[in-house]
Amino acid sequence: MGDKAHTHTGAAGRATAADHPTSVRNVVLVGHSGSGKTTLVEALALTAGAVNRAGRVEDGGCVSDYDDMEHRQQRSVQLSLVPVEWDGIKINLLDTPGYADFVGELRAGLRAADAALFVVSASDGVDGATRMAWEECAAVGMPRAIVITHLEAARADFEEMTRICAEAFGGDDPDAVLPLYLPLHGPPAPDGHAPVTGLVGLLSRKLFDYASGERVASEPGEAELPQLDEARSLLIEGIISESEDETLMERYLGGEQVDVKTLIEDLERAVARGVFFPVLAAAPAADGARQGLGTVELLELITRGFPTPLERTAPRVTTPEGAGRELRMCDPEESLVAEVVKTSSDPYVGRISMVRVFSGTLRADQTVHVSGHGMTDRGHEDHDVDERIGALSTPFGKQQRPVSHVIAGDLACVAKLTRAETGDTLSAKDDPLLMAPWEMPDPLLPLAIEAHSKPDEDKLSQGLARLVAEDPTMRLEHNQDTHQVVLWCLGEAHADVALERLRSRYGVQVDVVPHRVALRETFGGRAAGRGRHVKQSGGHGQYAICEIEVEPLPGGSGIEFVDKVVGGAVPRQFIPSVEKGVRAQAAKGVAAGHPLIDVRITLLDGKAHSVDSSDAAFQTAGALALREAAAEARIHLLEPVAEVSVLVGDDYVGPVMSDLSGRRGKVLGTEQTSGGRTLVRAEVPEIEIGRYAVDLRSLSHGTARFDRRYARHEPMPAQVADRLREEVRVAS
């Protein structure tokens, strides 16, 4: 935040283990897709001397988006860790995807970090997803700063973007969002746009020129002073208003000159406390340049204004049985508590687990306890196992640079943990502990898949297990009603990445098939049926006759079997056989192959043979009787109805309610919530919301989210049922 000399690692960027939590900063970069997060990470790495030219490490690869899939998709799809060193401080930069489908990677980055840089494009502004991420950080008090990129765009306006950010992020206190530097423009280009060539520090009153490719400090000229002084006064008032010194504002307004050292100290405290959010500008280095615009200022802010891991409130820790446990968190000498924040697979190394150490020290070749609980609803098994830590390393692009240990507050990668999954806790073998999991969004887009061939079928189960182990936002379902394998994803891009990973990482080719909703059948009125199973072909025959009556019951009643046989027409030992037969037939369905529910089946009469009657014969007769009754009755198709809650900005409430009505939904009510949002509650047939995760995002421009839960089955409208039966007939 001043113009001091800086020390950093050279281009070789050797991996080092931090020696104390105070020498670590964990920073996550947040912003919409295309805002420039990855470019900024590479620019910071270049300025810190960790790479030899923008975005390149020693082997010539990219430092952040190095995965082949990211090259093909031309966007970040996973969390990546880029460690750099500045002024003796190790900075772990966590680059997150900006696309909404990969919010799980963003949540993992927020879990691992102690502060956030919100990257906002001067040409695109602030989108709804970025606002929601800001609110998540605000809810936990995470310190934040704002970086404005793409200032080279033709209509880029730093002052206007600062105003937009103050409006979007400032809430009730827009003066908490103010710039620390103002851009310095060079001579206008032929198109009239004047490029940004430097920055003017508002507190230091220094000019920092990047036109030469390196930061050069000087005094501002007379032309810059009026604008500088006006912005400086606003900044000072903003800092003082957040100061812990209640008398400082009174003294300042009384004409007392507050020295720069005091202002900087107050600024750093306000940023670390998460009550003041500075705005900075940044741009990548030009070809051949060593420093990108604003990168030194950002590194200064991170090392001096962002908190150390010691200042973070750690998640709750318990024993695997649930008993609370008090620890001196972020103490390298305490019991080990580390968390797997990301799991990935390397074709050569195998499984790689990125971990954040919250307490104690993690050492190579150490045996640790791995605990994973609370994710069984997403295809993850609870587990408590001991595993030996393989190599510890610091990632840098495709390289893994070995380290001997990782202290509390730092991040690193662990190789070949065979059971550990994302969200699992690593602790001491003789002192097993468990961290409270972080909240993950529910995957609500179903992707039904089938193995493409027999060899793929043999590998499918293992490939899917690895896939969900890596990604806790993905849920694996083996639907017992439709007999489909369903991957529940967050959106289409998330689904595309899942299929690509199955193919490229695990060698499994799958076909996507239409997702089927679990329908049911029921009787529309009373009906009778007679089941006759008589076979006489020499030797021991088969003889069973039964007569039943079927009547509908209220929803949720299931199958009720009643015995009203009199006079022993059906021997007592065969009545359970009839019940078993009708229940088996009900499970198979009586019209369209969907399970039959909500009926009472009454056994009225029958006949038996002293020799040829048997359990199997009466089971068959019961099934035949139910089928005959169904042939004489009106059979209703029942569809599942979901209770849907949509949280949407007030501007989109009308379109959302109209869309739900168009899906045969019934709006139950609305409720005003904070932040200019409304909660819309409705009941909608599940068959109508298979792609609602995608459609709602499009309808609300990414600002809405929803959840759903099963409510009940109810009769499907006749025209819809007829259309569905016709589709099944054509398909078969």
C-alpha cells in the first residue's frame, strides 16, 4: 500500500513449506465466467517471480487452467491452487470457476480461504451469481476486496464500475466500498480510448507508472491533484468511519491531520475485520513486461491487509461419535485436523487430495485417520479408516513440488489417499476427529445414463464411484422404480464435464437416455376379477381359483389386503399365497408397467383341490385375478408432485410464477425475504421440472435458485396420460 521495495521468489519458484501461520495468506478469487480471474492469477504469479513469463511455469505449461478439459472448454471447471511468495509471505491463490454449474468448486475455495478477491470486469459489470457469492462471504464475515479488470475495453470506466460495485456490494453502507488507487491514463489511441498506464495511490499520494513494464514510483503532477484530493478525502472518511478509534472522526473533522501510517494501519484492520472493501484495478503484463498493472498493489493488500489463518474462526470439530472437541485451532503443535477440499485424479499419480490444515502439522509418510460422514444421500458411504499419507506437495500447474510437512493454516496436496473424498477430515490416528461439513447446493438436473457397451458396463460402477468421490455436488442414484442409473448434476455444463471425465479419465463411454419419472397406477373405481390357474397334464397338477374385488383408497394408503373368504373355499394356508401373488403383480403394474398403489384388494371366494392346489398355484391365481380386474376397470396414472421453493429477485417474480403455472404448477404463496428477493412456493408435477435447473437460470439470468422435495402422487390429467402412453407405444 506504499512504495517500498519487495522481495519474492525467483522465476524458478521453488516450493517451500510455511514456517508459521502468520506467514500464510489464503485467498480465493471469485467472479463470473470471463471476468479475468485466471489471467489475474497468472499476472500475480509473474509479478511475484513464480513464473518466467505470463502464465508459464518452467515446463512451459499454464499455471492455473492447465487441465486438458479446461483447454477444450475454454473456461475454468475446477478449483486450482497457485502458491506464490511476496515479502516473505506465502500466498495461496485459489482460482475458482465462474460458471454457476461449478459452484461446488467455489464453495470449496471459500472453505479453504481466509479472504476473497472479487474480480469484476469493467466491460460486463456485476452479475447475480457474484452478488450471491458476496452475500455468502458476508454471512461468515470473510474479508473481501474488489479488483476491476478489462480496463482496456473501449467503454471501460473505472469510476462508474466503482459506483456499481458500491451499489451492489455496499448494502446499507456504500462508503465501505471505495478505491485505494485511481487509474492513470496515457495518450488517447486513434479510436479515442485512453489506455490505463498507471495508478495514483490515494493514501501515499504517489504515482505508480507501469508503462515501462515495471512499476516506477514518482510524484503526481498538478493535473492529477484535484481528482486525487477529492477521492482521498472520501477514502479517509471511509477508513475512519470503520476505525476502532471512536474519537478519530471527530478529530479529523475538527481539522486534525491524520498521519498516513495511522490511516494505513486502520485500513488494514478494517479490511481484515471484513467491514471495509477496497477497490483496486489490475491488468496483465504486456509482452515482455515483468509486472502487470496493479499487481504489486494487490500483493501488498493481500500480505498486509488480509488476515492470517490465525484470525479465522474455524469450523466446529467433534469426535466421529458427535461429541464436541475444543482445540487451539491453527496451532502447529495441536492435534492434527485437516480437511480434503478437493479430490482429483491424475493418470500417472492417481488420486490427489488438496487439503487445508486447520490444526497441527501434516507430515509425509504419516498415518492419519480419515473420517467421512453426512453425505450418504449423495452416494457417499460413511467411513472411518486409517491411511498412510503418501508424498506431500505444492501444486504449480501440472507440476507437483515436494514438501516435507504442512503446518496449520497452509494448503498442500496429498497423493494416493485411496478412501479420502472431498469433504473428509484427516486427523491423528490415535485422536480421530471430524469437521462439520460445508454446505453444498443440491444437484437438481437428472442425467440418465447407460453403458455404451459390455466393456463399458464392467467399468461403469467404479468410474461413477470415483466421480462422486471427487465432486460432492454430484449425486448418484440407482432408481429402483425405473431401473435407471441417474447422475444428478447442477446444470448442463456440469453434466458435460461429468461425461467427459468418465470418458477421458476412467475410460467409460456412456449413452445419455431420457430420464424417466417414477409413475404409479391406481384403480379409478371398483372392479372384480377372477383368477383361474388350472393345469392337468398327467402327474401332479396345479389348481387354484380365487375371486377378488378391488377398490381405490385415498392417496398414501398403499396396498391393503382383506380376507373375506367364508366356509373354507380357499384353505387358510393358501390365503397368504393369494396376497403374495396380488402384491407381486401390483409391484409390476397392471396397465403401463408402473407399480399399483392406494387400493384395497378383498379376497371373496375361491376353490381348491385336495391334491393339486399349492402355494405357487394360488400366487399365480391371485396375480391373474388382479390383472382381470384391471382389464375391467379405469386405471389412473399417478405422477409424483414436488413441493418447489424458488428464491428469486423481485424483478423476476412475475415470469417465474407464470412459468410455474405453465408447468401445471399450483402456486401456494409468496414470501418477501431480505436483499430484494421473494420466496415463491408451489406444487409442480415432477415430470414438468426435469430441466427446471437449466430453465430457471435462463429465466432469471442466473439470479434465482430453488429446491424441491417429494410431496405425493396424484392422478395425471387424462390428456397427459394418453400422450405419455402413446410415446411409450411408439418407443417400443
